[in-house]
Amino acid sequence: MVVNQAGLVARKAGDDEVASKHFVEAIKIARIGDVSGAERALNEDERTRIAVHEAGHGLVARVARHWRARRGDDSWPRGRRIGASR
């Protein structure tokens, strides 16, 4: 499933070959849903709230170093989530 999705991501991006960045996006899609053009755009207040919320995850991870390392934030709406932290 992820390999096929990575191919779709590459094709949608206009690339002729599948690269690691396409697999990363395919894994995001498999885990938390696709970014849909039908999703409403976030306004400035929502983006600020999400950024502050996600920064809180980073602060907690910094304080609790024994937790597994974070791989990044994703503040774009995906599926039913408004944003996600990995």
C-alpha cells in the first residue's frame, strides 16, 4: 500500500521517479490521512494555535529526553485531524 501511494505522490508532484520524500508523504497518508483540497484552509489564528500546541510537544520532548525522538510536525489538516505531531 505504501509503495503504491508513494508512486501516486510522485506522479502527483510531476516526478518521473519515486524518491524517499514520496515515501515519507505516503507513510503520512497511510497513518493520518491525505491532505484534501476540499479541506478548509486554516486562518491565521488557527495556524498560530496549532503552532503553539505543536511547540508544546517539542518542549515536553526536550524535558523528557528518555522518550523516543520526534520526527517532525505536520500542521496541515489531514483526514479528521487538524494537525499532527510525529
